[in-house]
Amino acid sequence: HGVNCYHSKDLLSWTNIGEVLGQKQVSIKGLSGPYVIERPKVLWNAASKLFVMWFHLDSDNYGYRYVGVATSPTPDGKFTFIDAFQPDG
């Protein structure tokens, strides 16, 4: 239960890079896992010079409704969990 990265030069042949963000890296004060981590998006942030991963972070019954944020110096490297919050309050 985490985010795996895959790489392709031709979009036909893919290499599994492995897990770049895992359950053990996610911690939300006052809430316990295991967490559902899904729909990751990775973007380049020019200001911080880091790749930023945004993802849906939730409980197994989808009661948390959080957005998670993690960063990495490379798009296929290990990401560091930064924070989680409810975008709708």
C-alpha cells in the first residue's frame, strides 16, 4: 500500500522502479493507518527545485478525505511525506 514508480522511453516497454512512497512514511497527528494512498500526481516546483507529489490520502472506509503532499529531488526517487490536509476544511 504505497506509490510505485514505472519508467518508459517508448510508452510500450515499462520498468518497475519500485516504491517511492510507502505506508510507513505517512503520519497524520491524531489519526492512524493503514492509509489508502491513491491517484498520485507528480509535478516539478521551480521555486523549491523539488518534485512534488499530490495524492488522495484516506482511511480504509474513506472517512478522512485528505490530500497528501510529498517531495523528492528526483521524479523517481524516494519521496518524503510533508503534510496532509482536508482541502474542503
